[in-house]
Amino acid sequence: MYSDKRKELGRKGEEVALSFLKKKGYHILDKNFRCPLGELDIVAREGDQIIFIEVKTRRSSGFGPPEESLNYIKKKRLTRLALFYLTNNRLKGVCCRFDVVAIVFKKEKVEAIHLIKNAFEATF
């Protein structure tokens, strides 16, 4: 049950993030891209850059802001996923970056949403 509630919160956060990013001018290329290495939440284009966007959602900021849950291992996994995506889509020599959309819900409503552009460097 706990897992279902977490998944539901994650899906809700991703929906909010998609709408938020579109309003910011991001062109969404892919969402929930799955491959043997895992899943990318959102892949978008802004200008000439490909952006890999991780959505972090929480019900409160009692344990710190959502973006703080991105540790070294997660960054490393996202880097490998991004490389797989670029290779799989034959996107050579494109500029790319990693953004994070951090969302906090309070009583089923968005209390805070924060876009962190270039949140971290590719991690190997």
C-alpha cells in the first residue's frame, strides 16, 4: 500500500511538472522513458539543449527539500540513462543538462514548485 501511495504522489508530481515546464517554454520530447537501466522522468528541449529532468515530489518539507534526495548514486544512474537516451536516439554532439523540478504538496495542493536548472553535472 505504501508503495502505491508513493507511486501515486510521483505520478501527480510528474503531471504538475509537465504543465509547469510547458509554461516555461520547454518542448517535451519524452516522459517516463524506460530502458534496461531504469527510467527518465522527463526529457525536453529548450533552445538547442536536451534536458533530462528529474521530478522530486514530497508531501512536506519536514525531511528537507525534495531535491536533497538526489544522491551520488542517483546522479550516476541518471547520467547513464541520459547517455543511453542520447545513443538510442542518435543524438550526437548535442548540448545537454540535468534539471530538477522539486514539488511539495500540502493537503493535495501544490504548496511549492521549484525548477533547478543545471542541477548537477554528469556523474561517472
